Amino acid sequence: MQNISIPDIIANLKGRRGYEEKKAKKLGYDCLEKYFEDKLANEAQLLAENEIKEKELLAEKKALKSAPASKKTCGCC
């Protein structure tokens, strides 16, 4: 993830600035900077949660693959 400062993000909004300001006010933020701080923090948190979930899924898959198959009682199965 790139480490971009909030003033740089706001400067690059161009035509979307009005939209983002309305959205920030609607969500109860005093200024655009606070809105983007919270937005970036939430995105980072979601990325961290997704990485943890992926690691858990990989561990479960490995556990299922490494588990020994049940012993068969007859030769036909």
C-alpha cells in the first residue's frame, strides 16, 4: 500500500472534491481531512482482517490435506 499523505489526496481530487465534501458532511465529519483519515484507517483495518482470514483458510486447507484418510475395511473401496 502506498503511503500518501492526506493533503496530497485532497489535492488530487480535482472534480470529485465537491462530491467528497458533501459525503463527508453527510457522514458527520467536520472537515475533509478527518474524513480521509478515518477512511484510510478503515481500509487498512479491512486489509489486515482479510489477511488474517486468508491465513486461517490456508491453515485449514493444509490441515485437511495432511489429515490421514480413514482406513478402508475392504479392498473394493
